Amino acid sequence: MAYQRNPVKAPRVSGLALKAFVNTLESSVGAPVLEKLVRDSGITPWRELSPGDAPPLQFPLPPGAPATEPQSPGEQAVRAIAARTSAPERETVGAFVRAYREGKADPVAVARRLNETIDKLEQGEARMGMFITRKPEEVLRAAEASAERLRAGRPLSVLDGVPVVVKDEVDVAGFPTTLGTRFRNQVASADATVAARLRAAGALILGKANMQEIGINPIGLNPHHGAARNPWNLGHITGGSSSGSAAVVAAGLCPLSVGADGGGSIRIPAALCGIVGLKATWGRIPETGVPPLCWNVGHVGPMGLTVDDVAALYALLAGPDGKDVVAQTQPAHHLSGYERADLTGIRLGICWPYFEDAAPDVVARCKDAVKALTNAGAVVVEIPAPDLNTVLWTHSCIILSEMAESMLPHTRERVSDFGLDSRTNLAIGRHFRATDLVHALRHRHRLTRELLAVMSGVDVIITPTTAISAPAIPESTLPDGESNLQVADALMRFVREGNLTGFPALSVPAGHDRAGLPVGVQLMGRPFEEHLLLRLGRVVESATPVRTPSLHVTALR
């Protein structure tokens, strides 16, 4: 199949025009307007495209192993990651471990310094917009308990005393989980599984990170909690929807954060903010305690300063919990071969017309990443072009239909409390037909099996993470933002397939464009082979020069 991408045919709309447009969509005359909108965007050929004999399966991946108890690559392996001395100037998990062990820092001093720093960064009109909710006193109490354990030589794990931030899409007991809205303020009574695993490891949860409202847009501008600012250039977006989760790591507030990814929402902000983000295999990391937004394409996962940091957090978070049915059937996760830099025999799948459908600087930096991998012994294998337009509409139908259904209790009574971009996308989600969703699930099954066939001949597929670096924030449109489907498509072009099929994908920094903004390269692997993606990510990382963002703080000194 020749590579083909139909251009987006929707105008950029903001301000009064956007408000009028949204009011029309939600009015009694909205149905024909919505039908024309989706028809002009190319839905008709998709509706007419046969999925063959594919059934509408809810679990598109091949069956894994029987349900197992939570397994870990082992504290020894994670300690080896944390003990590395590479890049000593970077405040990685390893830097925190060494500083605590050598008595050069302690969790209480770190907590105080970070609380004070965040207070300054989150004040006034120039606020960074990284957090939605914080409890500084709780952070100090947790730091004191951690310091006592470290003094006694009984840390809970290598992450004991290490600061971390959690996206406000994940329940943390005692905190509201707003999903980036202004009305969902009920306080969580229990930790999500990922938050519970962080607490059990002794990590210091600094707060709940800002996010795109209900995660429905990849740009990262929240009309209620402010625009999250990119530490590399405060006038540019972070990307979304895990916008604050990426910004806090890039800014130096912590080496780790937790994000969620239904359509690139971990990988897009990771790429735009110059950090590492892993969307693991669908179900690899339990979603228990993560309010449902998009059941069939949603993932929760680790973001971090380096690949080592993400590997350590992945090791902690992955594995079934006995409550999430999707997470129950999977082989034990591991980091086998993670430290091997020799990539002899590794096959990199690339469709060059697809790979090169991005800004020139992005393509150049991602080709540098390919060169780093081939210099280490990997070989490039050309693969067929993805059926990109089918991927786009199949993913869009599933995620928007599920988000529209999950938000129905709120849109029925308080639709005006949502931001304008959310209202636009939710209206489109409500407009999809039941037959569209079944059609999409059948295509999902077909596309997953086709991707499995492609990956029988390669070990990973490599592309840019995003087709552009971080665009400028449209300041004149704040706080409501704008509808800009061209930018959204450029951000999501390479990431949708991973969500749709459930295959794991890793975004790693590949350098910077001429404006000094980060560029990310994406590695997508076979189901449950996160260890291989992390191994290749380390090779790319080791060949990529390290820079420091224009806004950067230190926690240890």
C-alpha cells in the first residue's frame, strides 16, 4: 500500500466564532452541522470500507499468560539502574539515591525546597500551570517518614524519598480527581493501583498535575486551571493531555511522573518537553482507580527524565493487581537484556514516506536516532505504509464515543461547564452511530492483526513521535483556547496506532530543532516487549546531546 494521508479540512476557530460554533453543535440544528463536519473530514470512505471478516473484539491483542500475581524485575535490577553514574549533572532517580546514601541531601530538605519552588512557579499571571492540587504539609510528613527510614537503613525501595507527580486523571486518596474539569471535585477515598505502588515504594507525591480537560485534546491548554507552560520556551505548549506531568519533569522538579495515554497523551508531551514517556502494552499497567474515559484505548504509564528513570518506574507499576480484568492476562514483566548496547540482529521497521511526513528538523533529528541504532548494530527493514486514514477514523470513533458516554452524566446537566474544545469533541462523539462504533471495533481487530503480521518481520517500528515541535501558545485565545485540528493531527499522526492496537510505544528525546525546542523519536514494539523498547531507547539517549531547558530548577542542591 502506498502511503497516503488525507489533509484535515477543518478551519482554525477561536474566540466568539468558536463559542457560536459550539452553541450551534449543541442546538436543535446541530445534527446536520455535525454530519457535514465529519463528512467533510473524510468519514464517508471509512464508513464504506469493509473490515473483512474481523469481529468486533473488545480484546484485540493475542491472549497472554494466565493471570499471575504482581511480579517485578526485582529490586536488585532496579537498584542497578539507580546506581548508574552516567550524566552526574542530571537529577535522575540514581542521583537522588546517591545523594541520600552519601548524606549530601535528605528527603525533608528536598521537600521543603520543592514546596517553596513550586509556590513561586505557580503564582501570578506568569504561573507555569503545572499543578491542579497540592498538599505541601502532607509532602513534608511523607518526607520525614522517608528520612527516618533512610537513617535506619530500611528504605522501602530505591524510590524512597524520590519526588514524583501524578496526573490528575489518577486517584490519590485525599485528593480530588478533577480530570482537568472545574466541577469534578469529589475527593478520592482510595489510591489507584499506580498511586498505591508509589506510596508503598516510599515515593514523595508532590501533587496532582494539570492536564487537558478530560484528556480530549493533545495540545494541553486547560481553560479552568491554566495553560501548562513548556520549560524550554514558556510561550509554547507542552502538548497534552499529560501536560503538567511532562512539564514538572522537564523543569527539574522531579525525575518521575505518571501520565495517561488514550491518543498519545504520554508520548506527545514527553516529546515536546524533551523527556521520556512509555505507553506500555494495553493492560500491562493496571487502570484500577483511574476514572474511565476511554476503556478500549486508554493506558496509564511512566514519564521520566531518562530512560533509566522510566525503566525503574515501569518496573514498579507494571503487573496485574487482581482488580483490572484487562491487566490479568499477561506474561511477567522484566528488563532482560536492558543494558546490552549491542543491537546486532535487531530489525528496525521503517516506512520512509510515513517517517518523513513531518517538519524537516523533526525528520533530521529522528534520522539521527536511526543512525545511532544502526551504528549499534541494528538494521533497517522497509515496511508497508500504515492505513493511516483508517487508523485515524477508527481511533477517533472509539475514543470520542467512549469519552462522550463516560461524560453523559455531566453533559446532560452542565455541558456549559466544559471548555469549548471539549464540548466540540464530545458533540462529535455523541454524533457517532452505534453502527460506527461496531465498525470501528471490527477495523481495530483487523488493523491489530495486520500490525502483528508486519512485526513478525521486524522487532520495532520507528517514527517521529510528533510531526512538529511544540507550537506557540495562542495567547490571544486564552483561556478558552481554539479548535485547531491541523495542529492536533500533526501531534497525533504517529501515535494513534499504538493506542488503537494496544502495542507498546516509547518516546525518547532525539535532539532539538533550530529554535531549540525538543524533538522526540518513537519506538513501537510487539505486545509485552517493553524491555526491548527501553533497551533501544537507552542507545538513542546515549547518542543524543543533553541540553537544559530555559526554566530549570534543582531539587538536590
